[in-house]
Amino acid sequence: MQITKKIYRKILVIPDLHAPWIDWKAVKYVKAWHDKHKPDLVIQLGDITDQKIWSRWQSDPDDFSPSQEFKKAAKDMNKLHEMFPKMIILSGNHDVRVKARAIEAGIPAEMFKDVNEVFDKKGWKWWPRDKRLIVNTQRGKILFIHGDEMGGTVAQKSRALGMSVVQGHTHKMSLTYTQTPTNHFFGCEAGHLLDVNSKAARYSQANPMGCSSGFVIIKYGLVMPITVDKKGRV
């Protein structure tokens, strides 16, 4: 499913945010780019919420209660909406945690509201998980996904699909080009904007590979990953 036949010149791609554990120091640089360059499309790649309390990972003794986490996430949603009033938002695996737990308990999914219903804002478009978000640029079409929809690396996904792919999910940042006799495309991981020192990131803090804070911009079809350091600087 393609959103429009329009060719987008400037696209801002915001990766995993994991409210209420957003790295606001990093996000302010995303906002600065947004306000300076005025993209004609903003895409958030999913995991806009974390829903840690509903995780299958072992709970921490200092975890928020479900009510506390929800209220803090709701404040973050209001702040994000003020910063990015128009945005397409994909669905990530964290965004469906509470619904998955309800289904496991035998509770019909229809009895629960999805993230888009709970945090809906004017100007935000929540993209259905079963629809493909394919956007036209001056250098061809780009597929935007959260990243857990199919196996393999993003480079492997782009080669299997024969087109450019941008994803979140892995909290890594990478860019791999592929050239064939008839096409030239890329696979791009967009990093994350999660506070790596927060309780929500404890599961990955011991990983020596770390993770990549940043975001992605696409200008005239050219993709540019932008990293943000530990002090929130680009």
C-alpha cells in the first residue's frame, strides 16, 4: 500500500523512542533539523512506547506500576506531538506488548485499545501493521518498516525485496547499498532515541557492541544516517 503518488523531497525518519524512556537530549537535535529543513514527511518507525511493565523479561524491583508508566508515557506523547505535530507512526513489537499479554491470558483483543487509540493526536497518522508503507522519492521507492516483520539483516531484506528499505527495531545504525544490472538500492537501520541509561535499556547495557543513538534524513532520495553521541550531540 503506497500512501500517495507524490514524490517526497525531504523525509525525516524518527526511530524507536520507547516512551516514557525517551532520550530528550537527542530528540532536541531531531527537532532542530525538523524546524530548519521543514521536511514534507515525518515517519516514526514504531516502538513509540516501551510498555516495560508488560515485558516477558524479568521485572525490576523498581519498575513503575502499570498506571505510573502509562501516565508518564502519556506526558511524553503530548510533548512529542508539540514537537512533531504531523507524523506517520508505524507499529512496533513493544507497542503491542499489553495486547499480546491480554491474548495470552485468553482475553479477546477487541476488549483492549491499541496504542493508536489510546494516544491518538490530531495530525498523527497511525499506519496499520498489515499495510506496507512505500514512499516515492526522486531516486525511487523506499519501504519503511519497524524491522521485526521478516528475518535477516536490513541489507538482506532490501535484496530479497529488490528495493530500498529503512527500519528501526535493532537500535543499530547501518547503511548498505546493493547494485544489480537494473537497479541500485539500499538497506538502512535508523538507530534509536531511547535513553540508554534508563531502566528500560538495562537488558542491553552489558552488550559490548552497544547501540546507535540517532535518526535518518532522506533528501531527494539520498539517505543520511545521523548519529548522536552520549551527551546528545550530533
